[in-house]
Amino acid sequence: MAATIPKHRALPDKENKLFRELLMQYEMKQYKKGIKAADTILKKFPNHGETLALKALTLHASLPEPLTVSAVPKKEESEAMARLAVKKDITSHITWHVLGILAKSRKDWDEASRAFAMARKQDSDNIPLIRDSISLFTHTRQYSAAVAARHHYLLLRPQIRASWLGLMIAHQLNGDLEEALEVYNGYLSTLQKDGATGPEKSQVLLHVIKICIEAGKDQEGLDKLRQGVRDGVISPRADDLTLPAQMLTNLGRQEEALQTYQELLEQNPDNLEYYRGYLKSKGIDMTGEITADSREKILETLSSFAETFPRSSAPKRLALDVAEGDKFAELARAYIVKGLERGVPSLFVDVKGVYSDSAKLNAVGEIVEEIVSKLEKEKSLNDDGSISPPTVLLWAYYYLALHLSHPLHPNPSHTRSLKLLDLALAHTPTLPELYMAKAMVLKRAGDALGAAYEMEKARLLDGQDRFLNGKAAKYWLRAGEITKAEELLAMFTKKDLTPVQDLTDLQCLWFLQEEGDAYKRNGNLAMALKRYQALAKVFQEYEDDQYDFHTYCMRRMTFSAYISLMRYEDQLRSHPGYFKGALSGIEIYLNVHDDPSITEEKLSAEDEAERKKAAKKAQKAEQKAKKAAAATGDKNDPVVPDEDPTGMKLLKTETPLDDALRLWKPLERLAGQRIETWLAGYEIYSRKKLYLAALRCLNNAHALSPHNADLHVQLLNFKRLTSDALSISGNGNEAQIKQVIDAQLPALLPSESLQQYNDSFLARGDVTPTSPEEIFAVARGKLEIEPKDIEGAVSVLSKLGDEGVPPSIEIMGKALKYIQRHVAGQDADGAVESLRSKFAGRSRLASVFKSAEEKQAYRERLEKVAAEENGVGEA
Amino acid sequence: MDIRQATIDDLLGMQNANLLNLPENYTFKYYLYHALTWPELSYVAVDPQGRVVGYILAKMEEEPSDEPSGHVTSISVLRPYRRLGLANKLMKQSQEAMVAHYNAAFITLHVRKSNRAAISLYRDTLGFEVHAMEKSYYADGEDAYGMRYVFKKPTPA
């Protein structure tokens, strides 16, 4: 149907010919010629929308990647031109299409999806437009719109396989499984021979079976699967075989299900899920509460599997989770002895999984002590008197050292751990694992610097090992030695980039988090924030990465994997990597809000020197980039430099709370099961004086864990902030807000005397012994109720250093900082000092409680020892 | 350690393990490309805390000259988790999947010429043989050995 061309769009023959050439030149990537042609048309018809659009598109396509300084204005010009083009010709599919393409290249998916929808209104049967629209609707989770577009596409292209299967997937994503299966049946009856390869057919059929399972049609799924195996489409292996196992269990066909799991275990006896599935089809659910009766049955089954699969540790390890009492001790001893004899370094991380049960922790401790003393006395673990190799004792020392310093240990002994490791080192001084263990013990004892020196020794024993290199770098970061850490990391990163740049490009989450933390501890909040924001940006990349796969997976027919991708992306930011970084960033924004003066630079001489060094480095890098650009012909046109190399622009934000909220929003949506989400939300909303939102956070936190220590303080804080309607200043509905608060707060915070409530938090019956978190919370509670009661707070805090309270260096450190902040300007130095010396006595190795002189002396000693050791090494 | 087929949820854990352990690294999208093209071929080893401590990232040759063949893009076990035979188990699972799903005739991999530990693992434990030498295969200019392992054909009945 040839619609009449509207007047403002029509061009005379000559220009019309140029316009068609312009299209061609764009396709052929002849951008210079294209722009010239566009300019010729625009000279005569400056308001011709479609020409403007194509010029914008061509200009945009000609930009260098990565963007250089001189290209920045061209980019802006192209974007402005694309917008102007739409204004000049609002009924053209070309102008909207170009606007959409440019938005897509900015990864502004929402705007792109709107623009493509507008373009389709003008030209509804345009295939490329529909394809892009489908991807954009799917990407932005507009599933019903995606179904409609897919449907339209199928009507236009019914002979293509992907049209049918794409519609099936669109229905599934839209939650309509019946419709999805319906489309699949339609596909079968329409396209008999579709030329798919074997693996492709198998992918399609397996996915359809998964849809059947999701729709509760296990029998139909099972029939399809059996047919598929008979036809040779499906190979009965691994995850493909878990499908029938799952369906048979659902259908209650126990015998067949057991047999299928048996087959699976023979394929892979190290898969825990297969054991769980086997037991489940026997009617025993391992994930719930286990009765004495079923415990015995589980252990029997596992022990027979352990005999069938002697090379797999899985059944033996699973048994440790299930067994109790003497049975546990018996199984654990055998497991541990075997691990020690094989010299498995990971034995401790493997077994410590059972430590959440304190009885098991104690039992394991006794077992290993017994092993150590038997080996020391008799040099043998066997009753027949045969000598055990000396490495068994070495690994037993190693295990015991890690055990005694574990945070869950009720009475940790870091000094004994270190002695044990020295005994092991006397035997084998060249085993990096022993130094790594020493480093870990010192870290747990609060001596970050000592720990870094030990990790460095491990690294020096095997300089080619990236794992040791990264560990050492991480430990230097923990000790605040950022430059040193980066120097080490550079040994394994690209030579033409800084290690920070390379590791950021490679999306190295641990590094961004740890270096951010290091900057934060060193007081450089700007750089810390820069790293945390880089972390958030990596997660944006992870989200954007899925875009290409909306079409790719339809082509490759990997539908199951694609559906998992979609579901994964929907909860991407509940990943601990994002979670931790976001909370760290939020904390800085809160600090900036509370005290904007911290954004003023107060650099120590050391930082100043480092800053100057960094500036010099940046200058050098710029010169290098210029040189490189010159070599490729682009003289003096370097890549657009980092606009905020020091992070100061980020830190000097005018809207810290809004910035914090931007990091928090994904947590609200995707990490609602973590109490930290709501605790952080409260801190933001209470500062924004949005008291109902703050109350909602308190409610959610309370529902997750009513006796959480931080929540306790927040409730008292909220009470203080909202004690009278006057303090709820805002938009005129203070009285109503106050009413809601008065109605809801009593469920969270008893209305008895607050003092009494706060004091009773420690004496509650449900927790023994008192945890450091709770002591710290009560002290803060005191100052929430009566800000002048420093004495009372200090006396509570001093309990943190009592015998019988687990010595948490982290909490003691926080407590000291907290009280220092509160006594600022008051005559209470004595009280703070007594607290510090008490904490120092309780954790003798921890550096945070040492004076600056003590720390300096320690540092010098470590440096000297290291230098001597290296000197000896070189001689 | 739990050994199972890798899912999309495991890819970030694999990326993390790779960055900790090896000098050859990839962005997330490359892991996606593997998982969304050959979802059956990559495996992970996971510790009781749910952390990926070992992985094999594998693919099929996109344009095979004659018979279909598999390729190991990357395999690695975190240093503290060695001596458990994990690499061996991961490799075995991936190989069986290549044969079962794609009818692979053989499997190839690249290894740094200087990486004697890895060469010995592939050759002595896993039965690979050096097939070719590739000059300056790695970004830093080091040569690679191309190694391959030919799958035994099931004897016809």
C-alpha cells in the first residue's frame, strides 16, 4: 500500500536521489560521503526531518570508539539533531527509528523502547522495527507488549521456526504457560521439517518439557521426554536426566525415581543434589527438620553410597551434616583423619560448615586435639603401631590453628594458633599454606599489618601463583597499603593499563570492594566512593549484557538457559557483591549528609604526597595516550579522560541522600530478605524526614529479626525523632503522620519507660551469653534516650572487654570510635582512655587499640625483620 | 565439594574464581556466551558455603573442519582446594557431556608452554597429548601448546 507522501517529506527528484544514496552510504559505512550528501539536501531543505535523522545517524556511527575529546561535541550534535528530526517530522518512522537507535546505543532502554513503539505506529509491518521492539520490550520487562509484537511477527513470518518458538517464550515470560504449550503444538503441526540440528532439537524439546513441569503437567512432560529419548533427540545425561527424576518424584512413582537418581549418581557421585533427590524420592526431606528415625535412614543410605563410590567424599561429608552425638564423632574422626593423611589444605573450610552447631564445633576440637597429642606421643594414628608420615602432624597443626582462631570458637586462642603454625613451619618452612594460615590468624586477631607481612612471605614462596599474589594484595589493602597492593597486582594485569583500570575493565568485584574499603579506612572517602560506584557500574554492565541474548538465544534455541538468564537478571542485585558495595557507598553518603565538612579536603602530608604522585601519574598516562593517538594518526585527540579521577566530584554531591537512595532502591526490590537492607533504608529515610517510609523499614526489619541489635537502636532513635508532632516538620500533614506512627510504633517498641526497656535488652532470656553487638546497642540506646549520659554509655561499653564476652575486635573498634565522636569537646578523655586500655588488654594483638607510637614501633620492627629475611635470601 | 553442571547463577562465581587464579580473564559476557550456547558443557565445584572453588568453562568448536570437537576455554581450581582431584572430576563431566550431547570426537585446549604443572596434569592425569605449538598465542607473547584428547569410540555392538 503506497501511502501518499506528506508535503513536508516530499523531495524533488534530485534530492530524492541523494537521499537514497545517503541511505546506501550509511549501510556501506561511507560516513563522510553520507554526511556530505545530507548537507547538500539540507542546504535546500533545512527542515527535512528524515534527512536530519539520517545525518544524525551517520554522524553518530562515525564517532570513534572509545570516544575521543574532539568527538564529544559531534556526539552531542548528533543527539540533538535526532531529537530535532522528530520534531520536524513526527509522523515518520525513520525519525523515530533513529531516535530509538541512538537511545539504544546509550543503553537507555526505556527511551529506546518508546521510540521504537512510535516508529512502529508509522510503519507497522517493518520487520527490523518489530525485531528491535521485541528485544526492547523483553529487556524492559514489558511482557504483554512483547507477546503482541511476537504475535504480529509470527503473522508476517509464519514459515520461520524462530517466529513460533519466540512467541512460545514470550508467553512463558508473560506467565502464560498454557498458551506457550499451545503455540508449541501449533508449531509442530505447521512446520514439519524445520531443519534444526540434533542439539537444537534437543534444546527445544527439553525446554518444552520444563514448561510442562512448571505447568504441573508432569505426565505430559514425561511422555514427551520418553518419546524424545526413543527418537534419539535427547541424550539421557546429567541435567537432562534430572527432569524425569523430578517428574517421577512429583508423580509419586518412587521406584522409577530412585532408579533414575541411582543412574545420575553413577554419572556423577559428587553431586549433592542427586543425593538429596534420591532421599526425597524415598520420602525423606533433608532440607527440613530431621527426625531421629529418618536420621538413621539417611545415614544408612549415605554409608552404603560411600561404599559404592569410594572416591567421592560427598556422601561422607553429607553424613556429617546429619549425624549427631557419638555417631557424629565417629564419622568426623574418620573424615578428618583421611583428609589429614591426604594432606588436603581445604579440610578446614570443608568441615567448618558444621560449626554453626556449637556441639559439633566442640566435638571437632576434641577430635583434633586428640589426634595431635597422639601423633606427638606415638607418631602414629593407627593401632597397629605403623608410623604415620610426618606431614599428617603438620596438617593436624594447621587444622587446629585455624580451628582455635575461628570466629565461632567460644574461647579463641590466637597465640596458641600461631605457636602451632610455627611448629609446622619448623618442619616444612617452604609451604605457602602455613604462612597463609598465620596471616589469617593474625587478621582474625586484629593485626592487619602483621597479617600482610605473613601473606607476603607466602607469596614470595611462589611468585608465579596469581592466587597468592591476589591474597597478598588483599592483605596489604586491609593494612591500608594501597600503593603496595597495586604494585603487586600489576604483576598480573595488562602492561599498558594501570592495574586499577584493567581490574575494573575485567569486572573484578573483590578488588573494587577491598580497595574502596581500604580508602575508607584511610579516611579518603572520595576514592572509596569512586570504587563503590565503579562496583555499582559493573552490575549495570551485567544487566545490560543480557540485551544481545534476547535475539541470540532465539537463534541458537537455547531457551532453558535463556529463561534462567532472565530470572537471574531479575534478582541480579541481590548478589552479595552488589549488596556489600551498595551498603558501603550508602554509609559514605550518610556521613556526607551528617557532616558536609568531611568533603573538604583535609589531607595528611602522606595523602598529599600520594595525591601528587597520582596527579603526576595521570599526567604521564595522558601524555602516553596522546603519543599513542599520534601514532594512529589522531594527533592531540586523546580518549575522553576520567572526569573525576580523585572521586571528589562524587563526594561533593549536593544530594547525598538521593544518591544513597539510588544505590538502595535495587536492594529494596531485590534483597528484602536481608535485614541490612531495611536498616540502611531507615538511616536514609529518617534523615530525609520521610517518617512513614522510615517506619516501613522498621516494620520490615522487625518482621525479619525483632531482636536485632541495630534495630533496637533505630527504634529508640525513631522514638526520639518523632516524639512530638512539631518535630515532624514537612508538608502539612504532620498530624496524620503522627497518628500512623502512634498506631504502629507500640507493636515495635513497648511504651514502658525507655530506660528500662533499653536496660532489659541485655537481660533478655532468649540470648546467652550476651553478644558484643547487643552491648554496643544498649550503649547507643542510652545516648539516644539521654544524649548527656556519656558515663552510663561508657560503663556499658566497658563490658565488651569483660571475660566471658566473646572479644569482637570489630565491635570494640566501632565502640571506641563511636564514643570518641560523642565526647568530642567534653572532658571525658579519661573515660575513653580507660576503655581503650581495657580493650587492648582483651585483644593483645589488635592494632586498633594501640597508640600511634606503638603502631609505628611495630611497623618498623616488621620492616626490619622482612628486610633481614630478604637479605639472607639474597646472600 | 559439590560438582554440578554450571547454571547462569554460577557465572559470577566462575568469573571470580578465574580472576583469583589465572592470568587469562574474560568479562561476564563471554561467560554468558558459553552458558547460552552450550549450556550442558560447563561445570562447577562448589564448597559447603556455596562458593565456586573450581570450574571448567567449555564449548564446541564453532566451525569444525570435519568431526565435531570440544574445547576447554578455561579450567581452574582455587589454590586452597587442590589435592581433591577436582580438576579431574570437572574435566570428566564436561567431556562426557560433549560426547553425549554433541557427539564430539575429541577435545582440545591451550596451555602456556611454561606451565609445567598444568601440562603434566593434562598429559599424565587426563591423557591429553601435545598436538601443535602455537607461536605467541598469549597476549604477553608466550607460546602455547595445543593439546588434544581423542575420545574412545564406543565399540559397535
